[in-house]
Amino acid sequence: MKKKIFGAAVLIVGTGAALAAAAIPAAPITASPEPVPGIIREAESYATADPIAEKGMQEAVRLCMAKAGFDYTPPSSEMTMDLNGAIGFKRLTVDAAKASGYASTGPQGPREPAPESPEGQLFADPVFNTALAGPNGSTTVTTVQGMGTTSGGCRGEAMTQIYGTAENYMLATGIAYNSFFPASLSAAGDPGIAKAIKDWKACMNETPYSSYANPQQASDAGRAAGGQDEFRIAVTDAVCRDKTGFHAALDNVLDKYLTTRMQELAPQIEKVKEIRRTAAASAAALGDAATK
């Protein structure tokens, strides 16, 4: 009888594994003297995996695991890049704050299941793990630019089926996602960031929440408070971000460093775009075959 599971997080995924490597110190990026306005949007788009290809990966893993006797549907990563967040201040709008407090600024993507949950128990099953990721050992790990992911078992088969190779998969997901952290790290030290925080703080000084030095402190306090207190802090915070143009100011600073970084990455970006086009076509073909 097949063991059935939906939505449990794959413990080591391309993007997730790459994120662990994001803390590795990187060479500083120089601000461009001629920044391209709005290039942050292009960078954030590039850092986000192709949704059609990722759906294809999901389906390819599901079909492979079915052959192994498991009715398992891997979760969608749904990882999108917010380079304001990479500096430490995830975007927050007034509407989002009113609707859900700081929920929109919370962690993204699948998480490791609790050990006592059905999902956790399944991931504790060595037969399941071998089917999903291959036997333990270095032969089932692919490393690209210092970042690694499991590439054996059904995950490896799906990577090859959709992306061509595990290396291509890493380039188009985890590597692309982490490409701009050197730029965001450099931008974090720009005087423009300090000014944006200072302007936000001046606005907050006119509210009951004048003790917070920056939006991260406000967010931490709101989450700790919970309930209506969280909503009140979040809305006040978001209103001050809006009034002072906080996120627009961060975007303008990031544009200077991202312009330089995008130029450095130009050959890799073109390669990744082609990988994603091919992967999306493979995913679409898989979907067409499943409907016949």
C-alpha cells in the first residue's frame, strides 16, 4: 500500500541549501556612478525561480515517488526575492499591515516538519529519504559555486528531467536567488540607508512608538506583542514608511549597487534565462503528457 503525504518540506532543497551559504563573506560591490533607476525590479525577478519550471519539478518528483510507492506531493517553494528584506527591512505596506500585521514580512517557503507530525515521521523513514534524495553520501550532493543540494533519488531525476542537469537547477534557483546578496550587503553601509532610517524614526517620534530605532525593532516588538498591539504597531510603522518614502529610498540606494552587480553577472544571467526557458518548456510538456 502506498504511503501518502502532501506538502512536507524537502529538507535540503536547491534554494534552501543555497540560502545557508548566503552568510559567506563576499567581495564588496562598488556603487555605480550611473545607476539604472528601478533595476531592483529586474534583479528581484531574476532571483526568483521560474514558476512553470518549479511546478514541473513538483510534478516530476510526485510521479517518481509514486513509482517508489509513496503518494507524495512536494510543496512549492514560493520563494520571491525582496532585496529590501536582504538589508533587514522587508517591505510593508499600509494595506498589508491593516490586513495581517507583520505576517507579510515573515519567513517564506517550506519549513522542516515537526518530528512528531505525520510529515516528520515520514521524513524519518530511511526508505522514503532514499527514494526522494538517494542514499546518504557525497555522490548524491551537487555543489555549484560553493552551494550544494541533494541531487540523488527522485529529486535528481526531476532536476534532470526539467532542468537538464542538477547544475542547471542550482544555477536557475539557489545560485540566482543568492546572486545579489553581495550588492545588498554593500548597500547596507550606504549613507542613504542611514538617512532613510533617520527619516522614519523622526516620523515614529510623533507616535506612541517613539522608542523603536528602526523598522526591524518595530517589527520584532509587534510580533512579540501579538494581537491588536501587533496591528497597531504595524500600521503605525507602515504609515511612517509610506510618509517618508522609506522603501523608495532603499530602492534608490540598491539601484546603485545592483547596476554594478547586474553588469558583473551578465554572462550568468543570460545562461540562466536560457536554462529557465528550456525548463519551462520541459515542465509544460510534462503537464501536457499528464493530461492525455
